[in-house]
Amino acid sequence: MGQISGHNFNFNLHVITGSIALLLMAFHAVWATVILIKKNDRAKKTFHKFSIIVWSIWLIPYIIGIYIGMKG
């Protein structure tokens, strides 16, 4: 893809935080599926707290990407 776009891959903060966010989102999806199958009310409350943390962490690479895009 880098050859097509004419840009080399840059290993930067956006890549690191984005990778962490993707791994957390994958774990988040698996955990959500397990909780829905088990129908555990206590786990649902814990999941909700974890979900807010995951989405907050996901915002970090999102905002960095916006900054990089605006910077040019």
C-alpha cells in the first residue's frame, strides 16, 4: 500500500495507540458476546465500566489521526 500511495510506513504514536485500541476493541467484542450468552447481570455492570474505559482509550488514536490529517 505504501508503494501505491507513495508514502512509507511510519511507526509513530498514532500506530502504537491505534494498535492498542484495536486489540482492546477485539477483547471488548469477545467479552460482550460472552456476557450476552451467559446473561449475567453483575458482569453487565462491570462490562459497562470497562466499555467506557475502552471507548475513551479508542479516542486517543482517533484524535491523533485528526491532528495528523489536519497537519498535512
